[in-house]
Amino acid sequence: MRHLLLAAAGLALGTAACAAAPPAAAASRFTDDPYPSTYRPLPSEPVLLRNATVLTGTGQRLDGADVLMRDGRIVQVGAALQADPGVRVVDATGKWVTPGIIDVHSHLGVYPSPGVKAHSDGNESTAPVTANVWAEHSVWPQDPGFAAALAGGVTTLQVLPGSANLVGGRGVTLRNVPATSYQAMKFPGAPWGLKMACGENPKRVYGGKGTTPSTRMGNVAGYRAAFIDASEYLRKNGGGKPQEKPKRKWWQSADDDGKGDSAGDAGGKRDLKLDTLAGAINGDILVHIHCYRADEMATMIDLAKEFGFRIAAFHHGVEAYKLADRLAAEGICGALWADWWGFKMEAFDGIQENIALVDRPKNGCAIVHSDSDEGIQRLNQEAAKVMANARRAGMDIPPERAIGWVTSNAARSLGVADRTGSLEAGKLADVVVWNRDPFSSYAQAEQVYIDGARVYDRHDPARQPRSDFMLGQPAAAPGGGL
């Protein structure tokens, strides 16, 4: 493969793509990973970013501050830091520095560009519940969208299946580095996400085929049947964790007759669909739900309580503002658009202050997401729209808070906030240097660091990676497109 155009720094693609990383320990046997991450950080040098406006992702803004990175980690953030010999000092006067941008809802790689039918690998629309499929097995690492997102400051992203199904399958969290295989991008130890969908999409897809579900009540019946099967599967398999004996509920059978699940496809053997659903009940797989209406979000919260799983985030949620206090109380994030609405009935009742209102309660967790191969390139500007609309409504949200919508809150919903999403000592050195306030419409990411390696530099064509697919095309020429 000839991906690399990072040669000036000797950042060989093979380092990321071929070196084997030890698999992370699984929380239960339902989340054993036969396709473990092989991700290895690219080589990096110690770097001191000097005299920038720093948004830490923890609610702080530091003016005239420095950021020191070494061995792939943030070492220190503060004023007048000392540069030891061998540290490359970057004058960031007039620049802004933030954590790397995180998109929690992407379909890059599974719906890559160019968007042709041969690349349509995001929806396994063959059954309402396809928890057995994993989005990572559709990811095409050569998707040019990854490089375009990198130029927009995106360092980490969750790639999800589509929303045709009640349960669409597992999503995967990726590091946004050039690679030959998806495993070389796979965030080591990051939990999987389980994609579910409410409302119009499943009932349209399956009702249109003359099967169930064709109504919203059919949707809920389908979720319940799937999780009943998974709960019984957990009981028969000892809960998946040593010494664990799940409590049997009234609807769980006390016998072990081996008749299989309600779809007739288990029959007592290991079942990939039920592995995923059981992992969600155990809390090892995070649940992300495509859901627009407030009433349906409330129903899904009750469903989660019925079967004992926890919702990490509602995605899209144009009516999330109607239950912002409940989302905060339940510890559920809202991964939302700045201003998309009205393109179907369930998206009709949107307001432009949605994210700001979800962010407002104590412990509120608002996230700006893309669900778009174009929107992912400008998540900073999508967040700026929210700030502007909130200001017009009398809510003045400072940059140091808004940056959390695309960094620390996003990391929280993906289960990786202990490793990335903020500029704190010991965390991964995922850093973006912006030419100005990132919430300006003129802002551009000038440098992007992942694990301390400068993987993108707007002023150095050798640090603007492009996939094999783009080689020989005019847009791949220096300054020619991305």
C-alpha cells in the first residue's frame, strides 16, 4: 500500500498498521474480541506549544498558556513552562489550542465517499434486530472522508451502523490515523457501542416489506422480545461474569428447554446477536439510540430500566430539550445537531436552542455530532451555531464550556473520558492548534496531534495524509482539495 504522505517526519504507516498490540481484557465473555486492535501510536517527539489560548475541555480557558506533550501524553498545561533540551517548541502566539475533536456519530468507512451502491455497507436491513453485525467489519480504511475529517481536527470517532433496524449492531471507536486495516485504527480498550433506532426508520423499512414492525408499538414489542431473549441467554450462561447469578424476573423461564429465542435462531448454542444484547445488559457495551421525539426517548428510558441496561446517549434528539432535566438526572447524553430539523415528521419540532438547553441542567451532557461525511469536517462551526442561537435566546455560553460539546462530553459518552477528550496531565496527547478562535467561521485547524504525533499540518503537504484511492486524482495534489 502506498498511503503515506507523512514521510517528512518518518511517520511510516506500517507502524500503525502492522504492529500487534496486546488485546484488552474483556469485561465478560460476551465481549471477547476475536478482532483486537493492532493500533500503535505513530512515533512522536516532545513538543511544547507556547503562548496560546488554551481551552482544556474541563471548563477552563487559559490565556497565554503552554501545552507540553511527551511520549504521547499531556505532561503539563500552564504558563511559562520550561522546555528541556530536545523539546520542539512551537510558537502558538495568537493561536488557540483544544483537545482533539471527537465525533460520536459517524458513518465514515461504512458509507464512504464516493457514495456508490458498492460502498453501501451501513444497514444490514434483513431483519429488525441485527445485533450480531459489527460496523467495524464494513469499515473501509481508504475512505477519503477520514483525511477530510482529520483536516477538521477530528482525532477520534465512533462509526455506527445505520438506523434501518430496531437494533442495528455494534459500533466501533476509531483513532483517525492512516491505516490499511480497521484494526490498526481501533481505539484500544474502548467499549463497543450498540446502535438502536426509534421511530420512523424501522417501521418504514419493515412495514414497507409487509413485515413487523410497521408501527411504533411494533417497534417497542420488538425491542422487548429481543431483550427478553438476551436476559434468558444471560441466565443460561451464568451472566457472563464469574460468580454472577442474574436475578430472574417474572418473564424469565425457570427451565432450560433449549427451544431457542423468539426469532428461532439460538437453540441453546452461542448466538452472536444475543452476545451483543447480553453485553449491553451487563453494561460492557454502551447503548446509543437514534431517537427524535421526547415521548419516545422517555419510553426508551423505561425500556432500559425494564431490562437493566444503561443508555449512553440519545442521538439526533430534536426534542431533547423537552426532557433535558430528566436526561441529566439519568446521566444520559444528548448527541445532537446544531440546527437540522423538519426533514420528516418526527424531526419537525426542533428548535435551534436544543443543545444549549440540554447543556443547561446540572450534570447535563450535550454533544454536537455530525452523522455526515461533510459535517464532521466542521464540528467546531456547528458548535458555534449553537452558541450564536443560544446568545440570541439570552444564554451566553463561553468557548471554554462549548468546547466540551465536541471533546470531553463526547469522550464521556464513548467510555473513553479517562484517556482522551481533555488537556490534562497523563491523558493522550490528542491536540488541535487552531489559527484563531475555533468558533469563528474563519477558523482552520493548522496542526493536529494524535498520541503526540503531528499527523496533520495545514502548511506541510507531507503531513496531509491521503488514501490510495485518492492517488492520481487532482484533489490529491498538494493544495488540491482536502
